[in-house]
Amino acid sequence: MIPLTALTLTAALLTAAPASATASPVCPERALTLRARVSAADPSVVRVSVTHRGGSTCTVARIPTVTFQDLDGSAQPVPAGPTGRYRLGAGDTAYATVRTAADPAGPEARRVGALAVSADPSHWGRAFTASQLGAGDRIRVWEPVTSWWQPSASAADAALGIG
């Protein structure tokens, strides 16, 4: 039998967010700029960023929502974990790395013409065509994963074991 204190502590860890993140409101979508670009070295890697252009601190979801045209589901977070918030100060940029296909040459990979990124589930987000991403006319998708938002592009790459 698990002691009640262990269950209480576990529940608190899964639902707690840093006080500074919970005290900040959700960033208005109009105050955010989303960017995405395929890696020149690996067409199955998309680098995403969100920049807060507003004047006061706010938050976005801890994990970007990345979906693919005409496919169900979204890129799964690495590492897996509870939902939470990511704090952005005025002018701050956060970065995430998305691997669209575990094996881009694999026969299971689907081909889509666009992907969409949202910094928060309450936002519409932004769609990027394969051409806008620099991926040619199609993006190959199979078991996609995304990092959590990170303070640097290199930290986002490291979260997925890239570079």
C-alpha cells in the first residue's frame, strides 16, 4: 500500500507549476510571432520559435502543439510529462525542435503539404506549407515528436538528441 503522503506529494508535483508562471496570464495570440523552418542538415527536423512582442510577462503552454495537414493527432512531447506553463517576458523568444519522422525514408511515412504550430491550445496558431518551411512540396511524417519550449535553439535540439 502506498502511503497517503506519497500520493499527496505525487499529486502536488503533477499539478504544481512555478508560482511565477501561474501568476502570469496567457499570452494574447496577437502578441506572439511563430516561426518554423526545416533544418538544412535533416529534412525531418523542424525548428520552431515563438517570440513575445507584448509589453508584460505572460505564459504559453509548456509544449507547443504541432499538427499535420489531414492527419489525426499531434507531435508527442519529449520528455512526456504533465501539462504546464512556459513564461515569456517582453521580447523573449522560446524554441522547440520537432522531429517529423523517426525514419524519414521509411515506407510508413505519410506525406503532407503543411503543418501547424500553436504556442497555446487556446490559440489558432499558424500554418506553414512545406514550401514555406523549406521542405519542398511535402513533409514526411511518422511518429512525430516535439521538445518542450526551451530558452535556446541548441537546448531544444539537445532535448531530442540532435546535434
